[in-house]
Amino acid sequence: VQLQASGGGLVQAGGSLTLSCAASGRIAGNSMGWYRQALGKQRELVARIGIDGSYTWYDDSVKGRFTISRDNAAKTLTLQMNRLEPADTAVYYCNRTPRPWSYWGQGTQVTVSS
């Protein structure tokens, strides 16, 4: 499965962005997640959604600000990001979780200015 994240950009602190991820193959039956990698840091999982969308998990750093959703029929994943902070600056990726697929794509850059 190949994944293409989009929707990033430059935003001021307190602003919002909506990230989208389009999959080339079937994502139904797989738990999916949004990951991010800040410059000089390891990639980290920030949000996860179960196979039918009824289960979600968020890292404490984004809880209450980010919302993950999915559309299995459209093979898309979405991350609504509100009240963005400079610490959210990173390249964002979508992938399966656990056991991410080998192809990560280029991700989408999110930059939050203070």
C-alpha cells in the first residue's frame, strides 16, 4: 500500500489545519495512525484509529486538540488539528499501526509559527 499525506502548511500558533491521507490500496481491516517527525527527532505516533473508527487514541501532547477519522470506502485518513502549537512543527505521515507498511511516502510538512 502506498500512502500520500497532504494538507500541511505554515500556520500561526492557535490556528488549525486538516491533513488528509490517500491510500493506493485497501486500508479496511487495519488500524491506522498519524505519525510525525520533527527535525532531529525520531518519528512518533500521535494518533491512532481502530478498524471501524470506533476506537481512537491520542498522545498526551495532542489530546483534546487533534481528531483522527477515517473513510474505509474512500481509502482516506484525516487528522483535524486545532489550537496548533510551535511544538507541533514536524513532517506528518500516515501509516498502519502497529506494523507500519514499508512505504512511508514524503509526508506533509506542518510549520507552526509563534
